[in-house]
Amino acid sequence: MGTKTEPTHSSVVTGRTLALAARSCPVCGALKSRLLHTQTFEQLPGARLLDGYDVVVCEQCGAGFANHIPPQSIFDAYYRDLSKYEYEYRASQATRYEDRRFREAARTIIPHIVSSGSRILEIGCATGHLLSVLKEQGYANVHGVDPSPGCAKAAGGLYGIHAQACTIFDIPRPEQPFDIVLLLGVMEHIRDLDRAIEAIRALLSPAGRVYIAVPDAAHFDRNQDGPFQEFSLEHLNFFSATSLTNLMRTRGFKFLSGGSLFLEHNPATWCASIYCVFESSDKRAGSWIRDEETERGLAAYIRKSRQAEDRIRRTIEGLAASGRSILVWGTGAHTLHLLAASALARVNIAAFVDSNPKYQGRELHGKPVLAPASLAERNEPILISSYAAQKEIAHQIRETLRLPNELILLYDLPA
């Protein structure tokens, strides 16, 4: 892992290919970084975001981040138009695992809410389930914002929560400031962190609080998920508790508390996260503590992911060699990465399948993306290209759609 060279990636924006410049460290602003891994993706026409990025650590402060990525406006449009967090195919209803995750998060948030009348804002509220849990606990003054109009509408329809469709950068200044702002699984998605933090400050009352929860980059290797899934299309910052605290303290937020969250997505998939609570202050820390854990954590995760992906690649190479015509279920980051980094691009793929209606009717790798309901007359084997949803998709194929097609599974998951 040597000193960073300057490879470039591209992003297709309105038909133009743009060379993407190196990014300064989002925590300390330094320009020198060390390359750990290069992540690559196929692109979904009409839903283009980026074809790859470099996973790097800052040589000065040790923070981890994605380098050579598009400007913030590209990500804002992606979340507005192509959100995958509306869950239209299940009427935006939360699963029992999502409900459990939000209740666990609420348990760590409530001690930092000053009173039952505190004004609470969640940025990136999706369909509003966390805010509904807080309402249940007696905190009625809850508000949400999300880039996706569909998510904001669902929050109102499902839980009666006032939610606006806007990004963190264009939230209208409230008549009354908020006492606490919540960001769960948001800060890792934001390219322009300085602008985001100033936007948060403008929403808070004096000495107002901000609760931030993010995946724990220092312990990615402990997660149970498909290889490289933490290096998704949308993950731009890889925080440890140290780097997150450095980010906020040097921008005028006093650290109050922090801890760990264990977030289970389903019986086979879980991830370690951290949360930190900060209080708005007039004082900015003049120095930071060097982050020694992120590089170790990322390096261990990369080794683990490469080993797991080697096994998957052998399966896919066998499919490519056979020439069999198959269907691939899934058009998310898992599939987009394998199309760019494995023999999947050489497999005889007849079509892709996805439950997200926003992807249906598009093309990927020159093949149509179909809705699950359109498979009734098709008999090709189905490759399930997902770790987290492999069991759910298999159940949908067999029990809901009643399809007899052969299933090709990439993961040996526990029963």
C-alpha cells in the first residue's frame, strides 16, 4: 500500500464523460492519501452515478474515504430520483428487522433528548419509521426530511409525520430551531461534509444536539454481508469513532457521548455501527487525534472480501464457460460490481430482474430489467445476485411467484 498515485475514474452526466479530480480529506482537508483498494461498477443506463472510486486513507489524520467521485449534485439527484429506500414493492412497510434496528437506535437517542417537548428533526428519514418509534415513546414534536419525494409522502401516509422532500443542503430554515437533529446512516453518503455540517448548525438551537450513527469502518471485517458491500455506490466516507469525532470537534461541536450499535438486517446479515452525540458550541478544537484504527480495519475488510469474492468468481466463471442462458435477479451494487470485476459480463444473461419499479424497464449490460411478475413464462435458471436478500428472493421465487426455475445461489447461508 504505497503513496497515492492519480488514477482517474469517470462519471457519465448528461452524455458527457467527466474526469474526476482527487478529493481532499473530508476530515482534515489534507491532499495526500494512501490507496488501499479500487472499487469498480457497471452502470445502469438512465441511473448512472459512477463507475468506480479509490478507497483511501488520509496520510495526515488517518480518515478513510472514497476518492475520485462526482460532485454532490450528482448524488443529490440520485437520491431524489432513484431512491431504493421507499420499498414500494412492500408498500413501504418496515420489516421486523428494520423495526428492531430503529428501536435499538431510539434507545440510544432518547437519553439525549432534553424533554418530551423537544423539537426533533431527522435528516434522511426515509419512510419515517424511526420517528414513529420516538412518537410512541412520547416525543410528539418530530419532523423529517428526505431527498426522495416518495419517502416523504410515505412518512406522512404511514405514520402521520410531517416530512419534506429536500436534501440536507436545502432544508428551509425553521421558524423555531430544532433541539436535536438525527442523522442515521447519512453522513457516510455525503460528499460535501463541511457544507452539510454548516446546514446542521443553522437548524439547531444554541447548544442544540446532533446524533450521528454510521457504519464502523474500524470493524468492517466483523460484518456479515457480501464482499465489498461497504464499498457501495453510495458510501463515500468510512468513519471510525475517532474520525467522526475529529470531523465534528474541529467544526465547533462538543463531544457528549458515543457508543456501538449492532444492526441486524436479517438472520444472515448484520453490521457494526457507531453513534456519537455532539452539542453545538462556539469553540472549534484546534487539533485532532490521529485515527490509527481505520486503515487497519479497512485493510482487514479488504482481505476478507477478496477471499470471499474469489469463491464467487469461480462459480461465475463456470457459468460463463457453460454458455447457459440465465436470468440475474438483482441490479444493485452487488451485481454492478460483479459485472465490472468478474466474469459475470461474459455470462449468457437473457435478462435482469429487480423488485424496485424505478429500475424496471431500463437496460443493464444491454439486457432488459424485468419485473418479477414477468417471469411466469420463462424457464431459464435464476442467479440470485445478492447476499443480504438471497433468502428473501428465493422465498419470493418459490412461495410467492411459484416458479420452478433452477436457482443458482452464490452464498451458503445458515438455515
